[in-house]
Amino acid sequence: MGSLDTSVPFRVFRCPKCKEFINTTMSQCRFCGSPVVASAAKAAVEVQTKLNAVCFDASYVMVFALGMVLASPFALGYLFPFDQLRGVIVFGLCFLAVPFLTIRSLWRIKTIDRPDEPAIRRAKPTLQRALAIWIVMIAVLVVIGIARMTSR
Ligand SMILES: [Zn+2]
């Protein structure tokens, strides 16, 4: 089987042999010349799609983690108490987004099962850091909550 059938859409993926980026319209890799097999190309495209999604999530998860930290004094009413609702909304969205993006990405990383992939090695510490900030934030909220209850 030399060329791909037309049911495979045009997608970019890494050559399984030389790891250069090629696409599904090629019958052989233009870098190393190894034949592109439809099933292998399809599997590689799936991995590449997941990798792209992980990179996308990792690039946004820190924005939400920092957004959560920055919104917390507003949400708690320490800054601009007259505008507390807006702070609560921003904080709430960030607070939900961090674990959602992190767990989704860590699950994708698990299903890709390629820990040595450079994109994964870059994304994973970012995801873990964002999750750590999220956990610290919960601890801070619990402490503040207890302090407020006992001072009443
Ligand atoms: Zn190749």
C-alpha cells in the first residue's frame, strides 16, 4: 500500500521514523523516505491532535491560576468591596478552569503515553504548578473562612 486513501483528511503529524513533520497526503516521508502507512498516519495524527490540545491547555492554565490569585482579594471583599460580585465571578471561573484544564491535560498525557515527548515535558510542570497554586488557594480560603467565622 503506497498512497493514502482520500478518507484520511489532510493532517500534519510527525513521521514515526525520523520525527519530522509531514502530512497525510504524502505517500512517503519527504525527509527520510519511509512509506506513510494509512493506519500509522491516522494514529500519529491522533497523537499530534492530543499533543496540540495539551499544549493549548498548558498555555492557558497559568493565566487562569494567576487570574484566580489576582481576583481573590476582590472576591473576598478586601479590595473594592462595592464590586465584590465581579471579583467572585472572575475568581469562580478561574477556580473551575484550573482543575478542569489540568485534569483533562494530565489524562490526555496519560493516554498519549509518551513521557519523553518534548511538548509533554514542557507542559507537565506548568500543569503541576497551576494545580499546586489551586491547592494553596483552597488552603488560604479555608484559613480565611475559619478566621472570619471565629472572629464573629
Ligand atoms: Zn521520516
